[in-house]
Amino acid sequence: MGRTLGVVIAILAVAVFCGSPVWADSTLHIGTGIGTTCQSGCAGDPNLIDGGTNFDIAQVSEGKNAGITTLYLVLAVPNDNNTSAPVVNGITGTFKTFESTDVYGSLGTFSGADDLGVLGENFTNFTTADCTFDKICSGITGYGIYVFSVGSISPSGFVGLSGSNLPLGTFALGLGIEGNGNTAGTPFTEAGLVTGTHGPVSTPEPGSLALLGTGLLSMAGILRRCFVKS
């Protein structure tokens, strides 16, 4: 019994953390733009799309071949209660709600959106990433949710997107209805995050920290000897 339970838990863990729930034939990844190395997303957790000037939505088909017939871009803008009106591909987004819990859960007007909570698109993950990558570590009370209709995607295809000065800390997600009626979404690890630089602020690795500490100790010794001689 214990062994069977362990297998069940492992299967559920794979479904949650790999972003491939059983209700979908595919997932939608936010990349750094068609033709770039990370056009299908990179291991950024989430993927960093700089100022949001150029990025894309890629369909990762999970071995199935169902295209996306109805595709939406969802932007989650920190502390925005229908004030910024972000523009993507020349289109002004439609404001939906101000969300402080589960982003997809607020999109109940879209078929199947209430099933997407398993993807981890929630307030805790968003604020943690905004603190880590954009250094916005306090003061976020929620995210304004904007929706854009951006067409369709052929099986395993891409849709190119261009934003106009999307606010720092904004998250970009995909929401799609497949030809077979299933819903496809973006797992948190494949969401796009608007940053002000070309990546996170670098931090010294443990080895670098050790070298830095050794250097400081050596300098302290030299200064001490100079002080004694004087």
C-alpha cells in the first residue's frame, strides 16, 4: 500500500512541477522572440524578456499535434488597477481584474481557465520572482490582469509579440483553446518576466566569495603591518 501511494504521489508531483497537466495537450511558453536562442523559453524560472519590446508565445506540443485555434496573451502588471493600458502588437489590452491570489482563476469567463491553477501562476510566485529579478521586494498588493486576443498557433508554432514599455515586473502568460477543445496555459517556470536589464543581478558564487574573503584578510594583514611599522 505504501509503495503504491508513493508512486501516485510521484506521478502527481511530475504533473504539477513539469507543467503538463492531463487536461491539456500542450503548454504555452513565453520566449525572448522568434529567431532567438530562447524562442521557446530558457531555464530562467521564469523567462526574462527584458523590457518586453520583443518576445513570443511558443506552443510546446507534449507529443501531441493539436494547434491553438484561439490564443490570448495575459499580462499581470504589479499594482495596476486599470491605469497603465499596456500595448502589445499595437493593441491595447482589455483589463479584467486586480488579482492577489491565482491569476488564471480570475479568468473564469474563458473556457477552462479555472483549471489552470496547477500551473503555479499565483501571487506568491510572482512577488518572489519580482523581488529576485527586479528587486521589487515590497509594496506589491496585487496584479492588474490584461488580456489580448493574438490569433492562433499552428502545431508547435510561434506567435511574435512586441510590447510598448511594459512596466517593470510585468508577467506575460499564454492562454489558448486547442482545436480539440482542451485548454493550454503557461506554467510559472515558462512565464515571461519584464526586467530592466538583460538578466538578473549577478551574485558571487561560493568560490568567488571565498576568494574575496581571502583578499580582504590579506589586505587587513598588510595594513596592520604598515600601522605597526609607523
